[in-house]
Amino acid sequence: AIDRVAPVKVEADIERVLKVQMVLTALLMLPVIYYLAVLLLPEHFRLEGVRLTEDGSQAKIHGTPFKAFICATMGCIGGLIIGLVTEYFTSHSFIPTRELASACKFGTAVNIIQGLALGYKSCIIPVFVLSSAIFVSFQLCDLYGIALAALGMLATLSCGLTIDGFGPISDNAGGIAEMALFNPEVRRRTDALDAAGNTTAAIGKGFAIGSA
């Protein structure tokens, strides 16, 4: 129903609307996660963690629904950040991909070096996001918190997979239109849909890779 909130009027709006849908899904999941945590978890619960106390025994972890909510939120928001960073480094709408395309003009070696450098650079923010999510979740609820963070990243999986399938479907539609000898304008429009779907699908892949 996002197309009713922000209808697509020009081709440039396709990618933006798909991205807004993903972001809204992640934000709307936060109150749902909090409600489920308060509803399903006891007010206080104890866990046997893998951390050791000073005397070498296993530490007793005291959990609350709010701590569990924070762990899941770290995963949900962290996955969204990873997805947005992935989109920035893979979308034709942003500078990194355009610079890489320009590097192709100077030869194969320059293209390979630029691509490797861009790939290494794109990992910096996701590594810090994952590290902070793991650290905070472990401090709050030990391994149970890390598991909740992973589930938080997967909370928007249905929306992400839907957007992920948007590109291939548009590409197949464009192929059918070309084989059926439709007007070239039809193929041009399906190509625009395919490009936007493939780019926005990177956000969904960020969620999936981060949770793994």
C-alpha cells in the first residue's frame, strides 16, 4: 500500500518508494517487537550465560522484556543501516558506482583495482554496526541477546524478499515484451523497473547477510 502513500509518478520515484517501504517496515516493527516482548516474556527471567565470573563459575544473566527489546532493536536497526550502506555502494544513483563505471574507460586494470578498493571500503560501516550490535546484545542478555538481534534483523525478511523478487520479475516482463515485438517504450520502462528493483534488493541482502 506504499504506492498509495507515495505514488510513483516518474521513473526516478521507483527506487525511492521501494526504499521508503523497506525503512517504514523496519520502523513499524519496533513497537510490535516491544509489545510481543512485554506480552510473552516474564517481568524478570534468569539465563545461564557463557560469561564467567571472577571465581570461574558461569555468570547468571538477569533479563527483562526491555532488555530483550533492545537486543532485537539493535538487530533490526543495524540490519537497516547495513542495507542502506549496501545500497549506497551498489546503486547507480550514488557516486561510488558511477566512479567505478568511469574507471572502466581507463582499462581493465584500473577497473579491477577500483572495484576491489570500493568493495573493501563498503565493509567498514557494516563491520562496526555488527560489532556494536553483538557487543550490546551480549552485555544485556548474553548469547540469548545475540540470537534476538539476529531475529531482529530477520523481522523484515518478508518485505525484503518481496522487493528482492521485484527486479527479476520486471526483467522477465521486459524480455517477454521484447520477444512479443512490443513498442520499445515498454522495454525501456521495464528496464527502469528492473534497475530500481535490483538496486533496492541490496537492502534486503544486507539484512540477510548481517543476520547470518
